[in-house]
Amino acid sequence: MQFGELAGINQQVSEPNARKICAKFGFEIETGPAPAKPPVPVPATPVQMKPKETPAPEVLVERPPVVTFMGHVDHGKTSLQDAVRHTHVVDKEAGRITQHIGASTIRYQGKMITFIDTPGHAAFTSMRARGANVTDIAVLVVAASEGFKEQTIEALNHALAAKVTVIVAMNKIDLPDADPDKILRQMQQNNIPSEDWGGTVAAVRVSAKTGQGLNDLLDRILLEAEMMELKANPRKSPEAVVLEAQMEQGLGPTASVLVRDGTLRVGDIALCGDCYGKVRSLLSDKGERLKSAGPSVPVKVVGLSGVPEAGDQLVVMPSEKQARQEAEQRIAEKRTAMASKAPAMLTADDLFSKLSSDELETLNLVIKSDVRGSGEAIEQSLAKLPRDRVKSEVLMNAVGAITENDVMLAAASKAIIVGFHVRVNPGVNDLAKREGVEIRLYSVIYELLEDITDALAGKLEPEKRETNLGKARILQIFELSKGFKVIGCRVESGVAKNNAKARVLRNGELIYTGAVVSLKHFKDDVKEVKAGLECGIRLDNFADFEPGDEVEFFEIELKKATL
């Protein structure tokens, strides 16, 4: 200021004044060399993957067969495996329908068999296709009382396209209306003639309920595997495929992979899609920690930098530096591809009113799901919806809870956020209201697809009427041995009903919407509990409770219009 120049602490001063200031304090200014030009960026050299080697016959060993159970929804694929494994996987799925790919192993007659269970609903076409592509034997489960359905034929086509051995399991053979001859006739019509009619495809009569024919099915699987002479080289670098990937509390990103060849070990540097990392731990399908996993063994990999895509290939790299370099290059390529898709700018406040007019051409969506496969299945299903007036555009399809970043993306592109089996982070609902972003939460894919279909037809809101049933306050949380959490509540008003819809609020903010799957008064299962009484409640696929949370119960009355 004394030299006639006003400058703040972060501003530059002129050179003459700078020299005067330095001289006043006994310093001199040294003029340095000219700043060097920034280095020209050198493009990263792609990591060269090792070519596949033909192993010597002496290093090959017999590997377990990988068996995929395929077929129509509710024909008993998971129940059939439950009967073999003596587990109850089906009870954990929303609506008792398998919505993720799962893998497990059993030991029969001293030999191991790997099972892959794929969803049977039409929405999961791509997941079934992925299941067929990693399998050796496809067990086509057909209900003996119903015969071949649309998804049965679709699943069969996937298996035939993957050139795998097919075994037909006639399930529910114990029912009075079972008609095995109808199944044999339909097999002939679909070009897989059964051995009963002089063909080559086995048709095994089984019942998941009574256990009839289960040993015959397993014997046939081992026979087919023996005829195929399945071999692998456990000494080579591993190759694996991602069946499912998700973000898990306490573990971070996890990937359920099936090792196709070689041996995957703890400490390996893994590259999986655009994710990489050192394998911190390997978990078996029974939750046991393993040091290594050989051919045909399904394991959960912990230690990746992110959640890979279902279907990505997992390989082991020589060093973490090379793995990171390749992952960064793949991310850059993905960003370039995404940048070319410019989202349409719309007004969110009148989004649904515009849907009923001809103004709107695209319905933008941000999808968040609990696992990668579900999000992919939803996107595939949306692509098949009718597009007479409007079409759906998926801007982002990611795994995990709905965050503020998701809301900002949706606000910028005027999109709706669709959550499947996920929660909303604290503070996100307030931000969504300020930004005018619609958030919709679902636990069953049928409801999600119906809502989006109605939205595309311009008739989403007027067709639904919500009826409030009551409210309850969480007093205590109980963790069961099966991994479920039950909340002890006191009903403060109205009634709590079993199978009703429920939303969980924390400090007045919505964090979850789902369904009541179990309601107990003391130890008795009840249909409803009235105000003033205490009860135990289990909600569908949600466990992040805190004492003091409020649970609201409601029912939705649908008045569906004809499309």
C-alpha cells in the first residue's frame, strides 16, 4: 500500500514494487529460468494379455461339472437345489422368486458338483444367458403339471446356443395333474427328443417336495460329466467370470466369481473389468475363508477397487501397477463412450403431465440396485417396453444406496431415480425435493416395470390410491442366526398388518420402502396388531434399523387402466 498498489494475500504485485519490498527487508530477487513447457502426455501402452497356452496332457486334472438350473419362473429351480443342498435359499428372496445369480457346491458319491441358479422370470434373460455361457450342463426344470412355458423355451435356446448338454427335470411329478407324456411331446416339438422316445436327451422325473428322483438326477449329471471328460489345469494363471457383484457392508466391493481354469489365490493381483486390486480374502458359498479356489469353484472375491460388471472376466496381473494402468485405460474408454450420449434436458416438475402429451420424447432414468445383475436386468427389460410415443433412456446404472450425487445427476438431466432393493442415504430426500427429482423405491421387479410402463403411457399417478394403516415405533432390534434382523415395535396408531407395504422414517426422513414379510405377537404369527400392543416385524431385504425409527404401514389400491 505504501508503494501505491493494493493487493490481497493471493494476488500478484508488479515487479518494480516487488523489488522495493524485498530491498526494504534486505533481500534480492533472483530471476529464474523460464518455466518449462508441460510434458506432452504419452498415451498408456495397453497391457498385453498373455495368449492362451495349450497345456500338456499330464498337467490336466478332472474338474467338477458346472450345472445351471434354468426354466420358467416358479417351476421349482431353486427348490430343487434346496432339496439337494438341504438349504432354504428360496425363503430369502423377495416374493420367493430368485432375482440374483447364485452359485453353490455339493459333494455326491465322492465328487463335487457346482450349481448355478439363474432367475426364471423374463426380466432376467441376460442373466440366464450368462449362466448358460459358463456352464457345462444345463438342467431345464419343467413343472410336470404345466409343461413348457415362454421362458422355458427361451432358457432352452440359451443352453443350445451355448452348446451345453441339456437334461430335462420334470419337477412336481408328485402332483395329481402331472403329465410327463406332455413334457416328452413338447421336448420332441422343441428339437430335444428324449431318450424315452429314442432321442439323446435325458428326461428325469423328480419332486423337490418329496425327494423323488433326486439321486437319479445327480447320477445323470455325473454320467454326463464323465462322458464329457472335463479337464482343467490348476497350475496356470486363473481365469474367472463374474456371476454377481455388489457392495457389502464391512467388506466393500465384492464379486461372486466362478473360476473356469487355473487357481485363484489370496494375494493375487486381480483385474476385473475396470476394477482391480489385491485379493484380500476368498469366501466359499458356505461363508468359509479359503486360501485358494481351483477350477469350477465359485468364490466371493474381496479386495477389488470397485464393483465390476456381472459377466466381466477376472484375470491375474503381474503387478498392481500394470493392473491399475489397464483399469484406468478401460475407465477412460468407458467415459469417452458415455460422453457421446448427451442427455435430454426436461422440466422435472411437470414430467408426468408431459408424459400424457406429445411434448415428451424421452423418459430419463437413473437406476440404483443392490447387485449389478439386477440393474442390468432392469435396463434390459426397459429396452423391451413399448415405444410408441416415448422411450426410456438409462443415464446411469450403478450399485449401492441412493446418494446426493445421484440426485444431482438426475436434476441435471431431468431424470427419475429408480431404486431396487436399496435405501436412501440421510439428507438425500430433502435435496431431491429441492431439486425436483422423483425417487421411487421397489423390492419386486414386476412392480417396477409396471410403474415405468404406466409412466411411458402417461398414466402413472391417477391409477394408484394409498391407504394409511398405522404407525409403529422401533424399541429394540434382534439379530437372528440366519442373518435376518427383527425389529421389536410398539404400534402407536392404527394397525400393523402382515404383507402390507411399509416405509421406515428416521427423524422424519424416508430411508426405505418395502413390505412386511413377517409379523409376530410374542411367538405367534398374526395377521395384524392393533395400537397400544407390541410386536416383532421383519421387513423385506432391509436391516439398517435404529431404535426410535418410525415405521408407517400402508396399502396401495390399484385401478389399472387399459393400455
